[in-house]
Amino acid sequence: MTVFPLADGRLLAIVSASGPSSYSSGGFEVTVSELRVIEKVIAVYSNGGYLCEPGAISKNTVKVVAKWFKYSSSSDGVAEEPTGQDLSGTTFTVVVIGF
């Protein structure tokens, strides 16, 4: 984890975390231990080609929702990764601001 102080006293934190071995609908939690409270999520991305977005924030924990591009004969679009999918080989990076 890398933490940078901001001019207004808040902190910018960059956290890398491995995905879970069994993904759950709604995302998996990433804790930013150097912060007490996450105020804003700036970015979420992965090295595995997933489209990532932040989910619920609770104090110093944010849920990471992993999505992928779905191409099929009946419907195309973006879909959340299915429950139970092994994402342990994927690294997710979260950039947040808090204190």
C-alpha cells in the first residue's frame, strides 16, 4: 500500500489486493488499513481485463465489483462476474481518498 498526504490533510491511498478464490455477487471487500474512513474512491482497476467499479463503502472498507464484457447471440453488454468464480490470480488496485 502506498499513502500520500494531500494539502488539505486528507490522504490518498493506493492499495493492491488479490481477488477472492470464490467471488460473491455485489463484490468483495478491500480494506485500506492506513485509513479510518474512505471518503471517495478515485479508481478501481485490475490486471485481468475486468471492468471494475466501487461498491458499498463502510468506514475503511470498499467493495470491488468485477464485471466483464459479455458477448452472446441473444444479448451483449457488461455483466457482473458470476458468484463462485475464482479471481485469486487477479490483482485489483483501488485508489481512494480519506483520513
